[in-house]
Amino acid sequence: MLQASESPLWETYDLAMLDLDGVVYIGLEAVQGASTHLDRARAAGMRLAFVTNNAARPPAAVAEHLRELGVPAGSEDVVTSAQAAARLLADRCDPGAAVFVIGGQGLFEALEERGLRPVQDVAAAPVAVVSGYHRDLRWGTVSDGAILVGRGLPWVAANTDISIPTPHGRGPGNGVLVETVARFAGATPVVAGKPLSPLFEETVRRVGGTRPLVVGDRLDTDIEGAVNGGYDSLLVLTGVTGLEELVAAPSHQRPSYLSSDLGGLAVRHPQPVLHATRSAHETDATDTETTVEVAGVTARVRHGRLRAEGKGLVDDWWRAVACAAWRHLDTTGVPVSIDGLQPPGSVSTRNDDAAPSQPTGEHL
């Protein structure tokens, strides 16, 4: 079940650790309303940290991009997987030690910030290797770094993302490079980025806050990372997660809260109520009936099919169907069928007083 919050999330939590692509912006464009929602959260006293698995761009470059999109941000508000990787290496290496970089400027700056010496020359006697995505990475640099890893040098990877967004479509991410080096060297790196916890730990160290909330659009990085680190999380539906991915989410990829967009920080989140989970046929343990209600919206799984009805808010429709689907999955081990189930309205519709959502009953 999703959690409930009797207060707006920006009162319940004092730090929002925000993913970027799919949450604040999509490619070169801001998510509609994102700047306004974040301004309101900051005015309410919530600290904002912009957290990215991207190790290529230094924090100052990320902050500049955010400002261009109308989101006030300084380099101190941005935390990257390169910085988390540098922290891991600084804990293992002597000050001033040389670290071989399979990557670009983001890693160079992060290592220098931690008092380490980034190099791309084997003759510099590096004591460790760090790898991260960089569009213009030379194959010779990859080869030399892989040889060093094969010799047994400690290796930290900024992240293992298999793909990244590009102006031309999805491209290979750092995870492809990690797999290549690992296969050649017979070694496994320590990973700094999501879905592991070092990046979130680095964020709390840098930005502060005692009650952090992870905000993201991806189940397998943002939300799984929150679960791994023991943090509560808010899933927003402005990015890659749709109905099919949501209803099939395993327990380690389920958020604490769910909202159409960043406006979910401004509202209370109702308590989902489980009305029934029972076997429809005593001879078939996988055939159960499950009913969940959220603020007037009822989601029901019957004979393995998910349906929803009632009048309420768009976000409550999503919350109800998610909880019913997860309960069914946990009970039977089989994902629900969503054939014929049409999500209501637009995900940009909000459920706060300033912009009331459409009743979901109009779309069922």
C-alpha cells in the first residue's frame, strides 16, 4: 500500500532529492509547471537538491541549465554521481593520489574537489580507476583503464545506467561501458549512483535536512534507490513510468507516494483502504478478488483483470489502481491484466486547491 500523509509533503519532509530528466525537465524543455511547484516548495521551507546519475556535466553546468528553464539553482544545489564516486575514492585513497579517469570533466572536477589527482596516463601510477559517461571518450582511454582494472586496481563506477536520453533518441549509457570493462577485466565495480545509496548519502551531506524525500520518475533507479537507502519516495508520472510499469512493480520498486507531477509536494495524500482480498475459486489460488478504495475511487481486480470506478481526483485513480494491482501481485505472484483499462485525463492535471483535477468518473 502507498503511505498516507495528513500534511502536505513539503511539511512532512524537509529535503526533496529530485531526479532531473522526467521530473524537472524532459530533454531541453521544462516539465510543465515544474518551476512553479518547486518555487512553492522552497517558499514553504523545503530544501531542494537536484540529484543526477549523469557524471559527465559538472554541477555548475547542470545549475545553469536549470536556471535557463526558469528553475533557480546554484551549483551547491546539484549533486552528481561523479561527486558520490569521488567521495568513495577519497575514503579509500591517500590525499593527492592519482586516479585514472574513464570519463570526462564531471569526474575530473569531482576528484579535484576531494583532493585527488585525476589522470588519463598509465605512467602517472594511478592507485584506482573511476568510470562515467562521456560522449567524446577515447577508446584508448577505455582500454588503458580496463587494463588497470584487470591488474587489480580498485574501481568505482559513477552509475550503471544502460541508456541515456540524447537529441537523437535513447543512446548507450555508462552501464554499457561498465559491462565492457567488467567482462574484459573480470572485475565488478563499486557503484556510486542510483539505485544504490551513496549518491543519496552524498546529497544529504551536502544539502542538509533530517527528513529527506526522494522524488523521481523511474522505478528501477529513483524508487529502487530510495528503498535501498531507507528513504521515503514520491513517484511522479511525467517521465517514463506508465500504467503497465506501475502495476507490475515489484516490492523493492514501489514508492511511498504517487502523484501526477511535482504538485504532489503541495498536497495531503489520502490513506488507501483495502476492502477485500479473497479467493474467487478455492481450487485456484492465483484467482483472487481484491478491492481498494482511495478517496472515492474504487479499484478492483477480478479474475486477474483490473478495473476502476467512482468520482474523485485523477491522482487518486492512479493510487487506487496501483495499490490494488500490487496487492494482487503479492497475493498471487501474477501481474494484473490492464487490457481495456484507460487512465483518466492528462497527467498534468493537479489535485490541489489552485488547480482542481478532473473527476476520474468522467473518464472511466
